[in-house]
Amino acid sequence: MSPRPARRRVAVIGTGAIVSGSHLPALRHHADRVELVAAVDVDQARLDAFRELAGEDVAGYTSTGDMLDAVRPDLVLIGTPPSLHREQTVAALKAGAWVLCEKPLCLSLAEYDDIAAAEEASGAYASVVFQHRYGSGAVHARELIASGELGAPLVAHCQTTWHRDAGYYAVPWRGRWATEGGGPTMGHGIHQFDLLLHLLGPWAEMRAMAARLVHDTESEDVSTALVRFENGALATVVNSVLSPHEVSRLRIDCADATVELTHLYGHRNEDWVYTPAPHVPSERATAWRAPATDVPSSHTAQLGALLDAYDNGVRPPGSGPGARATLDFAAALYKAAFTGRPVHAGEIGPGDPFYPAMHGDHPHWAPKERA
């Protein structure tokens, strides 16, 4: 058996709640494989608080460039506001580091292609945090669907109905196209429809609507879409921050079974339910039971998958064309909603107004008083 590679040297950029609450526990879980060596934050007090939490051996910086020059980490975890992701990801790639960045990886398909070019030039890879793919329940469901064990996928529903109040949008970068990239389509529902795409495969055509019904924001606070997949399945997608009863839900009706996932911010095996069609023998349905090992969807699970890829020198999951497809889905939803026309997968490219910005510079991209 070949020896395990040396521990990867890790730096974090941004030391707010998502890094302290999700990335730091993931790093601690994989402490035999990683060593946190540096942290960056423009807020010195927040940086000091994080270093006290993470350990005194973690070097502190207020400049990403200074940290990359001095530390040369193997892996960079990014948990800053979305408008900073492209610049910080490209800088880390140019320094030779792999990247795991919070969603959205960037604000547009044009920015994504900048990142892809930086990957190509550096030989390193950038992944986006889509942790719901990595729970054992999702892995099991994907295997069953892909193998045809549940029959052909026919109908699906993807629901992210959450609630955010005015205080949530008091944070300056939220609710603005230039700093968040969009509303719940980009910032909330993206996790759930990424999982839908992960389970069902490529989509083909979309129609959509979006609205600003409650919040004083530039971007939408609710969106809906009708989607046709390449395999013929039809799906509905709902993304909302207006919903008092918060839930995240997937339902996929296949020819031989319905598979349902109901959770909020993360899932375990018990959150997945399989209902066989009447013609399916019970012994066949028994084989669909959840795997014996229960791995929650989490940053911990995704970091483990990324480290496996790093050790093997291969592209990590949640990067490259797969991650771009999820961003393309979001861009298409906005284009379909703004234009009122169907949009086909892959049609948004250079020269399309929705390529450099999710709002496509459409006349209704912001409330009249802000336009």
C-alpha cells in the first residue's frame, strides 16, 4: 500500500460564520489530511477572533495577495461575499493552489469562464461548495437513478421555500446584482437545483418567471421554472425567501418508484423516502433501502471528496463543466424570466447579454427608482 500523501497546507479567505461554522469543523474532521496554516480577513477584529478559535499557529493576513505570496498554500477555502469570489479564486489558482469556494463560485458565466481559463493555465482546480451532493443518501439515489433501477425519470419537483426578513437584506451586499449575482435563485435555491441536476443529468429547455413581491431589493425574492431534461423528464423548480414554513424538497417520480427528499439545510439517510409503484415486487423495493453508512450532507463530506481527488491528481467533483452547468441553469432561469421566452441549455455565451450579468441588462433588472 502506498503511503498517504503529506498533509495539505490550507488557507481560508474570509473568517465569518460560514468558515467558522462549517469549514473549520470540516478541517478539524480531516486533521490527518490537512493543516490550517493561514487566514485572511479585511476585518482585523474578526480575523483575531477566528485565529483564537482556530489556533495560534494560524497566520493572519488582511491581504489575499500577501498571504498567497508568503504562504503558498496547497488549498484555499473561500467564504467571502460573492462579488469577491472570481478575483480571489483566480489569484489562488495563479499561485498554484486548489480552491473550494462557497456558492456561487462567481456572478456570471463570463466570470466562470475566467476561472476556467485560470485553471487551464495553472493546472490547479476550483470547486464550488455544493455539499448536498455528498451525503450518502444522495450518492445512493444517484446510483439507483443512473442504473435504471427505479425506471425512467418522468416528473420532478425541486423546492427551496425559505424565509428571510428585512434584517437579512440590511447586509449591504445582499439583494444586489453586482454583489450577490441575484436573489434566491443564486443564493438559496442553487443548492437544491444543483442536486436535481446531479440526480437527473443535463437539462434541455426552460421557461421561467421571477418577481420582487416583498423585499426592497434589486434582485428577485421568488422565482419559478418549468424544465425539460434531456432524458424527457419534466420538472418544476421553486426558489423563495417569502415562505413562513421553511422546507427544502426534491421529488422525482420514475416509472417504478418515487424518491423524495425533505430537509432544510442538510440531509441524512432517513430524509430519503422510496415509494415503489404497485407493480414492483417487495423484494426489489427492499433493495432500495438506504446504505448502512449514514454520511450527512456537509462541508466535511465534500472536503473529503476533494482531498481524494487531490491525492489522485484528478479533477475534483463540483468543478469544471458540472459546476458550470449549474450556473448555466441559473442564468437560463433569469433569461427566461426576463424575456418571457424559452431558453435552451448552453445557448448563453459571449455576445448574449445574460453572459456577463445574470440580469442581462434588461430594462426591468431593478426597481424603477434604482434603474
